Amino acid sequence: MRPDKVVDLRSDTVTKPSPAMREAMARAEVGDDVYAEDPTVNRLQEMVAAMLGKEAALFVPSGVMSNQIAIKCHTQPGEEIIVEDHSHIFLYETGATPVISSVQLHTLKGVGGVLSAEQVRAAIRSSDYHLPRTALVCLENTHNKAGGTIYPLEVAKEVSGLCHERGVALHLDGARLWNATVASGTSLQELAAPFDTVTVCFSKGLGAPVGSALVGTRVLIERARKYRKLLGGGMRQAGIIAAGAIYALQQNINRLHEDHKNASLFADRIASIPGFNIEPKSVQTNIVVVDVSQTGKSADEIITYLQPRGVLLTDMGSTAIRGVTHLDVSSEQVLEAANIMVKSLSGDWGNG
């Protein structure tokens, strides 16, 4: 039986464009972007490049495509890239990297999603004939599976200096970089500066219906445009969706602190549930990940139990659940979801 009200905390990708965003999309001036003639797409790309302090940007359908294009641009078949072992690129991109770029992934175990310069230094391959060349290091900010944690800028700078000293490129999966800049007070340009390329997404916390961007040098972005076409990402009158992204950049970044506050409220309330291992003060942005291993139930069992009660969450493996706050859930709804969880999951539950 479906409840009358559902609070959807599965992801910040479930947001729907507001009436004002839809109006902006409906009024968008368009052209053929495969010919680079869509004025709205061109405007978006110029905006994003300027915001991140890079020479150029490329609008693409998804964050996965943006990351994979970056990897393709930075590597040659038979080389290796270093990633954190819980990174989005490693876990959630359908094994795309070896399929598209014919490179292998060297995973390192981070702390809260963070790799230190010392770890990266030890992992970069020597020039030994038998070894693959380390061509690229990929970091993630904010880090999804670690619970929306912010990558420390000083650590990123240390990794960047090391990589460039060793002739290795550095890419940032910055799908939620907007959250990092708002929560940390550090500018987007500062957060992006250590990296050769950066991916940013418009369809997560910013509420646009679709789209991401890759930023870097003009030379690299021209190469990326060709790979976008190769992967089927060349779009025609894409200004309609680019207008939604422009609206999101102009209207929805400054309000992200509301999502961060709601995530903290949510974490603080559900921390009282027996067997829920979450430290509310560890929540940095809009993602709350809870270790539920001590409940005696799997993550899937808990998620399934809560669905008919009106709370939608996702799993982060068999022993962790995730809730994500976003612009389509108010503080009242977040607290309502938390209260439902406390009431439903306290005591002898899930046996009926």
C-alpha cells in the first residue's frame, strides 16, 4: 500500500525542474551544437569555464560521460590510472574505463575518500619495462560513498604537485563541487586549480534535469569534443537543456546550505535508532551514510521496510544506507522522514 506522502531521499538526482526553470528552457535560443552553433550551450560552456578558472568547457549528457572522456583524453591503451577504491569512477560507472580507454585501474584505500600525496607517490609506477605507465590520478569532491565529504584543498595541492612533478595528469570528479564550495567557503576556482580537468554536474543538487560539463585547456576540450561525438554525446538543439543548467547555476548554488543543514538535522535525529552508527557532526554536505551492520538487518531489508511507510533511501553496500537532501525536500519533510524512521525502526520491527 503506497503512503499518501513520500519523502524521496534516494538522491539529489530525483529533483524536478521548477516552473521558472522550465520557462527558461522553453525560451532558450537554440542552434546545432554539433556545429558548435547553439548560443545557449556556448554561453553555458563559457560560464562554467570562467567559474572554475579554466580555459574551456564542454557540455555533455552525464557525469559518467564527462569522467570517461577525461580519462580517454589523458591516457593511451595499456596505461594505468590511480583511483580511490570507493570512488564513483571505480564503483558506479559500469566498468566503462577499461572498455572505453583500455587502461587498468589501480585502486588505493582512502580515509573518508581522501588519498594522501604519500599514497599516490608510492603507487605511481616506475619506468620499468614490465609495468604499465601511470598516466592519470582521479580524485572526487565531494566524495559520494564517504558521505559527501569535502576533499581538503591542501591535500589536493600536494597530490597535484606530485603528479605534475612525475608527469602524471590529475582529474577531479567534481560532480558535487558546488556543495564543496558552499560548505567550505572556498571558491570554485581555488578548488579546481590543482586539476588538469574537472567534471561538474548540473542534475544533482542544482536541480537541472540533465547535463554535466568537462573543463580544461582549450586544446584538451577540442579533443574531448571528438570523443563526445564518438560516445554518442553529440547533441543538436541542446540549448533547451543547457538553459536549465544556466538557470541552476544562477539560482540554485547559494541555497545549497539549506540542504546541508537538512542533512545534519536528518543525521542528528536518526542517530537515536538502535544499531544506526552515524556521527551527525561528520556530515559535511548533503549526504548522510549510516552503517547499519549492528541492526541485524541488511541495508536492503531496511530500505524495503521503509518504502511503504513513505521514506525512500538507497543502499551503499549490504551494511550501509544513504539519504540525500535536495531542493525538492523541505526541512519539515526531512524531519518527517526521520521521525517515521525513528518510530518504525525502534523496538521489535520488521518481523511482521
